Amino acid sequence: MEKIINLKNTIVTKAKTVFKFLRKHPFKSFFYLIGIGFLFSAFFLILIYFGAFGKLPTKEYLLQLENPVTSTIYASNNEPIGYYFLQNRSNADSTQISKYLKDALVATEDSRFYTHGGIDYKSYGRVFIKSILLGQNAGGGSTVTQQVAKNIFGRQKRFFLSTPINKIRELFIAKRLESIYSKDEILLLYFNTVSFGENIYGIEKAAYRFFNKPPEKLSLEECATLVGVLKAPSYYNPRINPERATNRRNVVLSQMAKYGYITEAEKEAAKKPLVLDYQLPKKTSSFSSYFKDLVAEEFAAWAAENPAEDGHIYDLEADGLSVYTTLNTSIQEYAEKALNRQIENLQKLMDQYWDAATTEGGKEALLKILTDQTKEVKKLKAEGKSDEELALFVKEKKKRNYWEVGKGYELKLMSLEDSIAKSINRLHASLFVMSSTSGRIMGYVGGIDYGFSQTDNIRTPRQVGSTFKPITYLAALEAGQDVCSYYNNNLVTYAEYEDWQPRNAAGGYGGSYSMHGALANSVNTVSVNIQLKVGVERVLAQAKKMGVEAQLPEVPSIVLGTADISLLEMATAYASISNGGNKIKPFTIERIINEDGAVVFEAKPEYQGRVAGYTHVKQLQKMMEGVVTNGTAQRLMGYGIPYNLIGKTGTTQNNGDGWFIGASPELVVGAWVGTYDKRVQFSTTRMGSGSNTALPMVGSVFHDLSTWKRPILTNFKYDFDHFPCPPYLEMNAKEAFEFAKTDTLYIQNLRIQDSLKIWSQLPVPIDSLQGIVPATIKTDSTVLDSVPAILSAILK
């Protein structure tokens, strides 16, 4: 303690001395501070130059940018499944970059482009004086060459000083580019890599998208329009914001006239009404594009830690690498077909039976709100049209663009109301297959169509519903709860959580459930009781052990699935259950081979430790087998899969999200189905539950896998045939527990059934309504009344 006091006194004394000196010698102190700042800046520049924040690309590497070598991604059978190009760059050559394009860019973005060496010091002086000293908006100081560096190498987020580090890196790269390439070559690199919005990179793609012509055929006003877009591609998008795009085009034309690239007469003649020949995007790539994006991210993380021998950071889009992945083409094909078929069937149901339960007045009210917000209806209202005329306009059918999965935009005869309805009730889905033992990702369908939506639903957090329950139940087993403990199935109001009253999906109450019976039937009342006994902290810790990295709410309603977690994380947690209790880390890249044929990376699956005791994991496996044989996932029995799979269904409030994750000892297969607009859902749980939406995809994949001549699947093995207690008894928990200890008929009857090879319930028949969906549904628990519990936790 005395040392701390002495240290404090020393610091205070030194500070006083420095302060006295500053007051006594203000001018000298000022120059000292400038000198220190200069030395620090110089040291900072040296650190960046020598690669302390990431190695700078060498001149040899920059020489490859003009003709970058494509990298190839391979499946596990060495079959090519994708390629990586330099930002999907255009293939425009120098003859296609017209004088108008060059002049428009230079006049608008970098007026001294032809006279500086990559850095415009005058521009930085303007920015310093006007923006920093005078507080005026003087724009940026980046040259076209610096923007080429940014376009190609991107900007990294760092723990601190991200902007200055990135900017200084771009300065060094720009100087090197200028020493290698001519000015025209730099302009070509720029036009081939710059983003025009709408996932378009390069002038060639932009020219065809907006004007349906090659870049060399663009007129003066069209060139000015596209160069104008570059300032803010979404804000100045000529399709979405034609007025803004026109105004910006006129600014570009004025700049061209100002610097003498065009005459005043040419400028005025080019100020015509904006006319587009917009081309709708076609289907751009297959389902495996979602997987390709994941591989690219995993690669980037590896490359940042493992630079090449010459010091540059490996680049998928320019280094000509061969990336061998874990994707199994057969499993991927099964997954794609299962998702396609199921979504096609479900969308037909959704179009007919959708609802908007959270909107007062239902779907009719929601459609009225949305149609009233359209530009067309607003315009008609401003013109004084009557309600009758507006109603006729909204119902009038004409050909409108609609994205057909797997095909792209097609013209469909629809009313405005129909068009809005089909846009908001569009179902999205994902399907994921992973090795439970190694973490190898073997099947990956991140969405319904990559061309339509690049959102990866495997990695996007969604409310998980009852699929979270096994995590709580495992935490309970680890905390000492007995599988044959009974819990009252009573409707309870929890005053400490703002009168929260968790209810069961089917609405039935009374009697008591054993722990395994409650999980099999996804009983909310009992699950909450177990959660409260175990404690939120223990459950959160258990989830983290199993691979859930999302920030979870510290509320008891978490057991009902109120948290947003990705399918990837949930499947990882289930893998640790199916493999016997080992945490695994998902991965996609098996090995990487460089252009010279040398292996620069080879994967080694890592042992991540235990998530729980072996006995407790085996008990949970058996409980989750009960979900399939007698519980909410019983319809899986209708798929003729000759293995004793485990799994859990999940459905969120108002049928907004449907989940099912199933597993064998070798594989975990998970699926999610839902809408992006959570005001929209299926009108009934029969159609919207996870057992009806997600389970059929998982069942289809396991069915296809079970037909292999060399089986990949095996059965779970247990030291016991059945839990020694009934799942449900029509008595209170205390009486049920005592009764179960002395009851011998329950096990005896089950063994008789086993010996006669008679299931307690016959395989469920297939429903003709959807082709692959069983007719009778035992619904899983939905997330009900969870908001009060979350609010209570936040308020506390």
C-alpha cells in the first residue's frame, strides 16, 4: 500500500513540474510538442511501411493486377465448384474506355491526375485547411490511384486508428502503382474494379445493366451519369433515384466543361432527360455461392495470419490458388434438391394461407398500409383520386416483375396488391450438413437463391424457438437434475418477471412430466421450471461451451428460444451432443495449394474440449431420440430412415421461424424456414411449425444418405433401452416421482413391444398436400409471452 501511495505522489509531482514548465515556456513547449508529434508520425509511417499493420503488396505482386490469375475452389472429391475473380471485375480493355469516361472521371474525382505521382499534396492541403481548420466540408483528398488501391485491397477494421492506417497504406500502394503502370493503365484498373452498386463491379457490367450497351458505345451524358454514380452508388442510383442521378450527372458535365474537356454547348446539349435501358439481373450463381462466400471469409482470416514467402498477403482473386474444401457434392445435391422442393411446396401454401397476426386488422390492414406507401398511390392521392379509384388501381392486374427461384425475374400478371403480398410473404430457408466428429462442413445451402438474396441464412442469427431446450436440459443434468424427476404441468404466473405466464403450444395443462417426457413433447411450463432451477448463468455457460458465440439475453425465457442464434452455431452445439460430448470447430478448407503446386495450408481438426460428462450426454441423446420416436419430430419416422436419429424441432411466436436439427453419431443436419418480414407468417401452426417447414428437408437428406452402398450413418448405442419412468403421469409431481419408483409395468410393456418389434406408434403416413409432409402434426412449443421476461431483465 505504501508503494502505491509513493508512486501516486511521484506521478503528481512530475505532472506539476511539467505543468509549471508549460506555463513558464509556452512557445518552447509548443515547438517541443510539434517535434514529438513529428517524431511519432514518422515512427508511425515507418511501422506501416514495414508491415506492422499488414504487409504492403510488392511491386512484383502489383504487376499481376493487370492480368490476375483466377483461383479455383474444389469439393472434397476434387471437382471444381467455383472460381474467384478480382472482385468479379469487368473484362473491359483499354479500347473500351472512351475519352468521355476518362475525362468525366478525372474532372470530377481527380483534376490533377495527369500531373501528380499518385498523391495530390495540394488536395491534402485543401482538406487540412478547409475541413480541419475551418470546419468546412471540402471533400476527400484521395486520388484515382489511391482509390484503385482501396478498390482492390479493401480496408480492414482494426482495434484502433483504422482510418489513418488504411489511408497511409493506400498512399504507399498508390506510389508503387504509379511506378509500375501508365496513367491510362491506372484508369483501366479503376474502371474495371470500382463498384457501381447493385453488386456490380466494373464499367462493362454497369454499362450493360443501366444502358444495355458496351462501354465504348456510351454517349457523353451516359458516361457522365455512370461517373456520377461513383460518389454514392445507392444514393445516386439512376434507377432508384433518377432525379438525384440527373442532378449529379449535370455536376459531372459542369466539371468537364470547367476543365476544358467539353464546350459549354456540349454541356448544355448533354443535359437531356435521363433515359435508361435497364436490364434486370438474371440468376447469377448456384446455391454453392453461399458456401463460396464462407470459404472466402475463412481464407481471409487464414491469409492475414500466414503471409506468403515474399511477404504479400495471399489474395484469392489474384494469386491463382487451388482451394480444396470439405463440401461433399452428393450431400450438397441432396440438400439443394430438398430445399428447392420444400420451398416450392411451402410457398404455394404461404401464398394462400399467409397472415399478419401482429398487425391490427390482419393481412388486409397490412396490405393497405403498404400499398398506401407506394409512390404510385401517393401520386394518385395527391391528384385527388377517390377511394374507389384508388381501390381499382390497386386491384388492376398487369405484367410485373417477379423473381422466380432458380430462374431470375419473370413477368407475371399481378395487381399492385398481389405484387406487394408476394414480396412480403416470400419464404426463405437454409439447410446445413456438418460432420459431428471433425467439424467438416459437407452441405451448405444458405438461401433460396443467391441471385435473389445474398443473405446467408446459415450464419444470420434468428430466434431459435425450442431448439434451444436441449442446451438447458444438458445444463440441468450437469447440475444434478434426475431424468426421472417429475415437474408439474401447471400454468404459472411469475410475478418477478412482470407477470410472465409461459404457456404450452397445445394449451394442455395438468398432471406432471418427467424430464425426458417434457423434452420429447416440448412442454414449455416444465422447461421453464427446469430453467429456473438450473439458473440462467449456468445455461449461458453451457451454451458457450457448446459453441454458441452469440450474445444471449440473461432471462429465463431463453429456454423457450427467445435468443437470436445462427443455424451454424446451433448445429455446432448439436454436434457436441451427437458425437458424445466433444466440442468441435466448423471449417471449410482442407488444404490450399499455390500456383507453383506447393501446399501452403493443410487443415488439422482441433480438439476443443468436453462440453459435459459422458453419461449426461448419453442421457440427453436418448431424450432427443424420444423427440423423434414419440414427440414433436415423430413425423421423421415417415421417411424410412433405418437409423435411430436424434433431433429437436423449434417454432417461434406466431410461426415466424421454423427449425429442425437432426443428428446421427456422424452428422448433424439443420434447417430453418421463415420470412424476412416478421409481420408475416403462416396462419396456423399446423403449416408454420418447424415440424412442417424445416423437418422435411432434414428428413429428405437423411433418407438419401441412408441409401449409400457404403453407409456413412450408424446407430446411437446406449447402455439402456428405455428410461425407467413414464414420460407423463396424471398426478402431481411428488406423487408421480414416488409412483415411478415402484412401477414395473411401464418398462415391462415397452420391452414386450420391443420384442415383438412393434413401435409404440406406427410410421406416420405421407400427406398428399405437400408430397413430403406427414398429415398429423404433434406441434412443438412456440415462444409465447417472452417479451415481459426480456423487458424485466432489461429494466433491472
